[in-house]
Amino acid sequence: MFKQRLLQSMKYIIGVALLITGIFSYLYYQEVKEEQRQWKRFVNHFYHSIDRSLGRIDTIIAEQPKAEQLEQRIALLEKELYTAETTLANGHYFLDGAIYYSYDLFDPFTSFLFGTKTSVNGIVRLELPPMSEDQLLDEDELALLKALRDILKETKDAMYSPDTKQENPELTVEEFNEIITTHLDKDKLQLYKDTLE
């Protein structure tokens, strides 16, 4: 009788343990799926913010607007670039701390829009007036816009998948970081010198 009760108790304990294991396995599976969904969504949002920035640049280059319209287009471009930066920052802080992010990553791309001064050890190395200061685009400003477009296009192309005809949803964090550091992590002074010389 004692053995029968012990056997019955063991069956009950094993059944409860299996049930608990099954529940925790399912919850873990759901968590992993949710993390994958959030990762794919993050990559999608970042890819499209880069794509929208490219569209803004292409419009400015093609139309070469003047005066107030130039200021509006520059403001819209800046907004798209900040959206890309904010998406990247949010991914780093809220999704996965391994996502590469630097607070000044997009600084070389946004700072020349409204004017910038680059100095090293107190010596001014480069000073660019706001892009719309004279109410029209000059050759240097067009060159900077084209350089920015090329950098963003390379970034977008590196994220592209021919299967989906947009971003590669199978990118790993490491591959994503490689794309960011290779294409977007630029030294501001060097970028300006390379473009304007």
C-alpha cells in the first residue's frame, strides 16, 4: 500500500513538473518570438528612415529649391536624419544594448545643414555656414549632399535583401553593427575635407 501511494505521488509530482516545464517552455518560446518580432520591426524602421532621408536628399538635389522652400526641405531632411538616429538610439537602449550607437553618430550628416564649426585644440579647422544662408545651394553644398546621399545609399544597400525587396529581416545584431560602423561612423572633419577638396 505504501509503495502504491508513493508511486501515485511520484506520478502526480512528475505530471505537475511536466506541466510547469511545458508552461515555462511556452512562455520562453513566446518571449523569443517577441524579441525576434521587435528586432525585425526595429531593422524595418531604421531601414525606412534611411530610405526617407535618401528621398529628401534626392528631392533637394533634383529641385535645388531656393529661399524659404530650401529651408523647409532642409528642415524635413534634418527631421528624417534625427528619426534614423532616434530609432537607432531606441534600439540600443530599449531592444538590445549590443546595437552600436554613439550619440554623435549622425552629427556629421546633420551639422552641416545649419552650419558647423570644427575645431581641434582650439584651432578652427573648418567652418561651414548654414546651407540656406545665401538662399540657394552652391557647389560645395551640393557636393556635401551628394556625399551624404552616397553614404546613406551604401548603408541602405548593405541592409537590402533581394528576397524581400527591402531590408534583410535575417540581419544579426553583429551584421547590423558592421553596417553601421562601416558606413555611418564617419569623422566629421575628414568627411568634409574629403568632400570639399
